[in-house]
Amino acid sequence: MLDKQKYSEYLVKKKSSDKLIEERLGLLDRFNAIIEQNGITNIEDIGDAEVVEFVRPWNVSGRRNFLHNIAKFLNDYAAFIKKENPTQKSLADFIESYFKKGFEAAAKSAAARRCAAILPAPAEYKVNPQYLGDMDNDQFVDAFKELQQFVIRCYDDIEHTPFAWGYPEYETTDGYYNRVMDILFAIGLYGTIEEGSIIVDGAKFFSSTLIKRHKKVELMISGFEQMGLCFEGFGKKAQIFRVFYPDNPHVTAVLCAYVSNINTTMAEWAWGMPMNSLSYRYMEDPATQQYHLVFHAEMDYASDELREIQAWLYAEAEKYGYRIDPKEPMGKGCILYKKGSKHFLLVKQGERQPGAGHFDRHETKIGTKVSFIHAFEYAPDKMRAFVNRFPHVFRLDDPGKCCNDNHPEKNPHQFADISEKSGKRCPFVMKFTFDGVTYKRCGLNNFFFEDITFDDVKAILEMFKIENKIGIIP
């Protein structure tokens, strides 16, 4: 059904590498087999069912990369049809339509998730006096509420017509869907307030990574204007342009006040969901907050159980001199308590997919990842009780081996710098001895404590303190 001979010649003509040709032709063979199994004899009859079967989960490592390669192959085959094989035009049209529907669904989902993450600010709260300027408290609270409502209106419209706002019609990562806040933040970061308007430095605005990552920014500006935010003199060559909000002139001042909280020395992806969701906690008077403002902002999104656990951890961390560092308040998606270069126990709301080396967000499940090596020696009796509590974490019935023990020539972690001198061994290998048996584990893919309770966290922290000699007098 698919023309392997002509496609192979097309790949050679494009000077594709032998490895890429082998991969693409292998995918073509597999797609052909699916088409045949489904009893399809006409090219026009290939549809969603065949592609769904093509991308069905396999027991493969690098699932994301696997799907990426399939998408690349299908789109390349569509390009081949247009250039070399017009008799299969209906298949090229189907492939383009299939992926466009997928890109549209991804954009709509991203907009909906970001909209849902905007938690309405309370009707009354005390604003940090340094942000008020010439506003009184009520004026600021009202303007901040209007800013939230403006962004919600934008997301509602984007969810209906994402391509009209310039959302990606191509495969990309989630960060590229953060268009609304990236552009608003850039307006605030590279602008100054003058008489109810923001005067934006055009050169800094367009050269910032917040803007450069996005295509069709002008469509976002058009969308903003339809929602009530006005632009005067906007253009890619503009030295300056003016931004104002006629319905409530204080909104622009509130936007600038909000972005003044952004730590621009951190990568944009590290600013976090609360910051990108207009959390009022960043505007609230710290004198009225029991904990660090980042703690409050993050915990507004947490389950009751995690909120209780983190309040306890906050007090425990302080007891041993660990604090939230304003320059690095988060680590691995968790509230980070630091003492110099040392970190306290990290606990987050999330679950781990089978075989994954990280936690994904989950509404209720709580987890942590802690390596225990020295505690087996420091406190063997306590460690035995601890192992009995979490036997699935330690698996002491299996001495184990690390990632590439069977194939030492292979790099098990593509991002790791494994030199010839190290023998290409896994750089995250960990060993511990217990009851005379030596165990070997990969530090990246082990020591996950999943779906834990408050009491579990207390037990884990007790052993964490022993492992790291916290509170122990030498």
C-alpha cells in the first residue's frame, strides 16, 4: 500500500543518513502491516484507527521519543507524496488533517489547564504596601481581580479557536503553550508605568527569550485587544510601544507590580505554576502570612494532606536551621528547605509511572525519593524496621545490579557525561551493605516512596536525618 521503493529513493535523494533511512523504512513496514491486517485495500480508506494502532503503547524505552519519530515519519511521508507520488494525495491530506486535529486538541487542553489553575483571589486581603503606589488597598484588590478575569477571558477564547491566537500547528513542548503569561510578563518586565500605561522597550521585549520562543506574536496581541487590553505603536521594529487597559487603568500597574516578584535569574520553566497562574499570594502583605509566600502560593494548589505534611516539615526544617531560600524556593517540584548547600527532605504531590525516574503530578497521592546508603551502617536496628515498612522500595531479596552491568559499553543515561576513564559505568550507581550482603542500585531509578501517608513521611524523615547526620552531635 505504501510505496517503499519510491520512498526509499526519496530518502536517498534527500541525503538522509543510513540510520534514518533504516528507521523510516522500518516504520513504513510496520504501518503497511497494520493497514494489511485491517483489511484495507484502498489508500482512501486509511484513517484514525490505523494511526491509533501505529502509536499504540509499546514496551519501549523513551516512549516520548518513539512517538516523536512516528510523527516525523508520517509527516515526511506526506511530504514525499506531495513531491513524488501524487496518486496517494488522499493519504497526505489525511495525515495533515490528523496531526492538525491533534495540535488543536493539545492547544485547547493547554489553555483549559492553565485557565483552571487561576485560583480567584479572595474578595478581601491586605496588599503588600510596597505595591500600592497611588492606589488604596481596595483599588489594588479590584484591579488584580480584573487582571485575573482578563486572562481567564483570553484562555476561554483560546480554548475555542487556538489557531486564531497563533497557537502551534506543529509538535512542540508544553512550555510553548504558555503564550499568554509569557507575553504579559514580558510587557511588565520590559516596561515602565507612566500615567496608567506601560511604556515598553521594544528592543528588549522582542529580544527576550519569553517572546523569541513564540511564533505569530502579533495574533496574541490582536487577541488581547479583543479582550480589552490596548496596544499603541506595537510592531517588531518599534523602539517603544504603549499598553493600557481603558476599563481599569490600575490593571497595568498591578501587572508591573506582579512581575516585579519574578526571579529573572531563574529559567522561565522554573518560575512555577502559581506564578504563571496569577497567585495573589505574591501581592499579599507578608506580615499577614504565617509562612514564606512561596509556601502559601504552592500550598493553595495542594491537597489537605500535603498541606498538613508541609506545615509540619516547615517547622521541622526550621528546627534544624533549614529555610526556604527566596532565590531557590523549589526543587524537583517540591518546596525546598536549604541550609547552605544542604537540602532537607523533599515531598511532593505526585505519582510515579511504572519504570519512570520521576513523579508526575497527582491530585491526592504523595511521594518522595530518598537514597539510603549510610543509614544501614549508622542505625542497623532502625533500618531493619524501616525496610520492613517499605519492602517494595528496598527489595532486599535482590542484590541487584546497575543499569549497564550487562552492557557496559552503553550509556544508560543519555544526558550523563560518562568518560572513557570511568569505564562507561553508570555514574549514579549506589552500593550499600546490610546483614553482610552488598546491594547495588541505580540512584536515579530507585528509592521511590510512593503513595505515602503523613505517618510514612515522619518515618522517612527520621531515617533521612540519620542518613544525613542532621541533629546528631559528633
